[in-house]
Amino acid sequence: MRLCLAAFFSFLLSIQCIAQTPAANYDEAAVPPYTLPNPLRMPDGKRVTTVAQWQQRQRPYLLHLFGENVYGVMPGRTSNLAYQVRSIDTAALQGKAIRKQVTIFFVKGDTSARMDVLLYLPKNQRKKVPAFIGLNFAGNHTINKDTGIFLSDRWIANEKEYGTVNNKATEAARGLQAQRWPVETLLDSGFALATAYYGDLEPDYAEGWKTGIRGTLQNALHTKPEAWSAVGAWAWGLSRMMDYLETEPAINAAQVVVTGHSRLGKAALWAAANDTRFAMIVSNESGEGGAALSKRVYGETTERINTTFPHWFVAKYKTYNNHPERLPLDQHMLLALLAPRPLYVASAAGDQWADPHGEFLSLKAAEPVYTLFGKKGVGATEMPPVDHPVGATLRYHIRTGPHDMLPYDWEQYIRFAKAYFGN
């Protein structure tokens, strides 16, 4: 009887929580008035007028603001990283590519704290090649049907599109997300591709930190789990991939593009804000906590993201759930931290949850910092038509279709990278 009553009251509580969750806003007329902080206004009220002021004073200040309020601290690398090449195939993908699979051990001798990197290199290149890198959602084996890719042995969510059974990878999962990773197209365009499973860094659930690096590397990183976040852990892993690529003779480490879709787009932005070795940044529908403005309260809100995914950000971010207007920052300032490097932000017409208009406005609001560096920004003052990219060093498109990373998106990113790298 007591169990029945407990279950009943638990049910009532869940109904109450659902009732208290505000409906998502998809009406531009219902966006509340808001004021964006000026990324060039220093804490003392003075305006940044030189690149030196930005680099030496304002940029560190904004990084601190985001660390304190949104993502948490960003630890440095461990002192004894180690790399193990697990396999090399010099005739992968019907002889088109060199496939390398490398394990990065974050602490030498500790085989549990690691990430498995899959690297495809174009064959017969006479010079070092640029690379796209990014984390994947369900294991390296899902990005291509290549049977030589090792199956992940990590926890993976039980999603149909991931092909998992009891949270483990299966042979049926090979290539299930290949549409997001056009390996052959990248190789034909002269680019390498490096990817790793984000669950290698932290499994994506509330208690995932316990087996992820926030829990296992506390001593090595001298950082408490609560001092940073899951998004921070995923971003940290991208920098460790960059560490490895700097040792790879075939890679031009000065021409590495960090990419990310959805929550991993948030991680890519935060990684690039902290790690200036990334030469170019791509945010694909990263939305709330990524490229979109929080103060607009459109689509996914601060409250909704913190309630549904309490581990993604630090505890202080939750204090703004009902009052995003009190945030001392907004996401345009995160985009500004990437200056003067080329940045591509992309949205999808069928993904209003990620607030495409808010992503565009955020990019526009970062423009003054790029102007400070003498770089051309978005240019357009209004949202462009669907499937019509705009901009220069800051570039934007909204495409037809759903929340995904599609061939159209990749065509634009490859063209963007070729233009800046001169390849």
C-alpha cells in the first residue's frame, strides 16, 4: 500500500512538473524585449579600441564569464598523454584512403581514461593536408560502413538510429550515421577527417560524469567534477585530438577545422574559444547554449535545456532558468571569442527548436569584434533566404530540411575551408 501511495504521489509530482514547464515559444512577436551586452565593453565601462586590448584584457574576461556561468573551467592537458596506433590500412575505402585508428591515453598507463580516434587521410598527397575534425554521437563505426573500423566498447544510448543492444554497439550499427560524415567527399576534396565518440569522454546522461573524465581524471587534472560540465568535457577531448594531429606527419596542423552538430556544436564552439589552434570553426544547428541567443527565449530555452540535460552545463547556469535576462553574457560573445578565425554558423528551416533567427542574430552581434580585426562579417542585415549562404569571415546559411548535418551543409563547409586555406 505504501509503495502504491509513493508511486501515486510521484506521478502527481511529475504531472505538476510538466504543467510548470512553459510551452516553447515559436512566435517572433512573443520574444521578450532584451538587451545584448556589448562584447567590446570592458568591465570598467571603457570600450575596446585595439586588438591588443581585446587579446590581453577583454578576451580573458569573457572566457572567465563563460566558464563561471555556463561551461565551467577548462583544464589544461594532462602531463603524460600517450598515443597508440591500433591499426593502419593503406588501401581503405577501395584504395582511396589511408585509415588510421589511434587511441589517446590521457594518463600513460591508465587504459580506462582514453579516446579512440578514427583518421582518414587522402592517398598520394605530396604535401600535408588540412583536416576536418569532430565528435560523433554513437561510435566511430557509425560514420562509415567500413568493416575495418573497430566497434566501440563504450556505453551508447539505446537509440534505434544507433543500432545498440543493451547500450552496446553491434555490427548492425556500421554506417548508420554515414549521411553526417561524407568521408569520400572530404577525401576527394583534399581533406582528412578525424573523429571520435563523445561518450569516450563522458557518457551523455546525468550520472555519466562518474565514469567519464570529470570523474576519473580528477587527480590528473586537479579539477573537481562540479567545476566543469559535460559540454566542457567533450570540448576538452577535441583539444586532445588536436594534440594528436600535431604529431601526425600527414596533417597540416595549421589548417584544422573543428566541427560539431547540435550539442556537439556547443562543444566545438567552447573548444575553439579556449584553443586557438583550431583554424576554422563550424557550428551546425548548435542552438541554445551554442550559437543561439539565450535572451530571446525562443525554441529551446535556458530552463528547458537545464531541466532536460542537467549535466551539460554548470550549476550556476541553472540559476538563470527563469531569468535569462539576468545573464551577464549571451552567446554572441562566445562567437566573438573565436575572432579573427573564420566561423560558419548554420541553421535549418525545420529546426525552429534551435532558433535559426537567434543563431543569425548572434553571429551579427559578434561582427564588431571581427571588424576590430579588419575582417568582413556576415554583411547581410536580415536573415537570408533558405539555401542562400551569406557572409565572408563570418558566414551563415539556413537550409531546407530538419535538424541534421546534411550534404548541403558539408558542401558549404568544404567550399568555405578551401577559400580560406587556398586549397
